Amino acid sequence: GYDKFAARRYQEILKYRRDMDLARINLATLHHKHKHYKGAEEQLKLVLNRNYYNFEAHYNLANVYLDQQKPEDAIKEYKLCLKLQPKNGHVHNNMGVIFLQKKYVDEAVQEFRKAASLEPANKTFSTNLVLAQKMLNKKKSSDVTM
């Protein structure tokens, strides 16, 4: 019930303050959480139409695309995120995940390495790096034996 209440409040705020980007982003987050991808995408694009340089809107839109199985669109948004915040470990990690899914292991290792170097204490990033490096080593050893 809390999410429905929060969504109604954000919609009410936006009736009077269409320029409140944070309210739109929060509303998009609620849509995304409940798999209402069209609503999430719509709210985030409204933010980006007002302020193309809004990192949070690009990042959330990339995540919406990722959950909709649109990796190319997600990568495009993550690349825009990196132009805005080049030292964001989460963006590098998420790009690495997409590259692994697409079997671009070399690229995945590079992205995980960047993420892990930016946030060495993040266990997810270091775990992903180790996994990708193992996959890369396996790939290289199978290439050699062929």
C-alpha cells in the first residue's frame, strides 16, 4: 500500500510542479519496481527532455532497458552516464554484466576491472571481475587447444 500512496503523492506534486525532476525519477522508480516499464520510461524521458545531463535519469533508464531485455539501449544510456560521471563503478559494473551476457568477455573484464578499481571494497565488483577473468582464461585455453 505504501508504494501506491507514494505514487499518488508524486503524481499530485507533479500536477503543480511539472519541473520537479526528483519526483518524476522517484515515480519512475516505483513504476520500474512494479514492472510498469512504459510508465518508468515515460517519466525518465520527461526528465531528460528537461535536463539532458541528469545522470540519475540516464542511469535509471538504462536499468529499465536492461530489465526489458534491451541491452543495446541500456549500453547507450550507460555510455551517456559515463560521460557525465566517468568514475562511477556501478555503471562500469552494469556494462560488464551486459558484455558477459553477450559473450564479450574481454570487454566485460575491462569494465569489471574499472569498477573494482574505483570501488575496491565493493565485493560484487571484485566477484564479477574474478568470474569474468576465469571465463576469459577458459576461453583463451580453449582457443589454444583448437
